[in-house]
Amino acid sequence: MRTVFWAAVWVFLLDQISKIAIVHLMDLRTLGEIEVLPPFLNLRMAWNAGINFGLFSSHTEASRMILIAIALVIVGFVLVWVWRDPPGRVGRIAAGILVGGALGNVVDRLLYGAVADFLNMSCCGIDNPYAFNVADIAIFAGAFGLVLFSGNGAGSSGGKASPKRKKGT
């Protein structure tokens, strides 16, 4: 669980530091947009009161609390799952990455009422209107990593031999 903890801490800190630096110190909340490597990477301020792509964003206190509760339940579920059936090292890192990202977005909802999204990527003549943040990347990468590196597959037992079951149990 130490691996999960430290992965979560580092992702959470990276997420929060990036938001402080870009949203507040670079004043993206006032500027609205900063071109970095147009059109591939821009900083574009978006306050997301919902989930991915602004879905379920009703901007009410009740919906904000429901989304916070759902995120915390998912974090709790992942932690219990990893504690009960520890995956290998990469699986534990993936769990920590997911937890750190989810908690980063929870803190945004508590502090600002919405998640601060600012990374915008477009390519090949397609103008992507959506923005995301480090926590969103971590949640996706952590979930993907858990799918790949946990369960009954190779490396999922954390290097420990699985206990043999008696016949009939």
C-alpha cells in the first residue's frame, strides 16, 4: 500500500501545482487562453462542473456534492480492492495514479465548485473545444493501468505465490 500512497501523493501534488501555476500564477482564469504550440497545445481555461466533457454539469450544490461523493466512493473502492487483492508493482502504481487524480479533482470541486481544466490539444485541422488537466490524465492512465496490470493475469499477485485452494472450496 506504500506504493499506492506515494504514487497518489506525487500525482496529487503535480496536479495541484500545475493548477496553481497555470490558472493562478499565469492568470489563465483572466486571460482565457494562452497559445503554447498552436494548434497542437494551448492552455484554454474551462471550469467543469460535471464529469468528462461537461456531462451532468447542472452547477447546483447537490450535483457538486454527488460528484464529490462518487469520486470518494471510487477512491475507497480502488483502495479496498488493491488491499484485498494486491496487484503487482505496476498495478499498485496505476491504482495510486488513479487515486491521486481523483482526489485532485475532488479538491477543485471543494475549493472552486468545479474542476479547473486548462490543457487543450488539437491536430490535423480538427479544433478540439474540450480541455482537461493533469488529474484527468492520471485518472485515465490509472484506470487503464489497473485493467492491464491487475486481476488474475501475470504479475497480478505482487510477486507472491497464490495460496492453493483445497478441493471443493
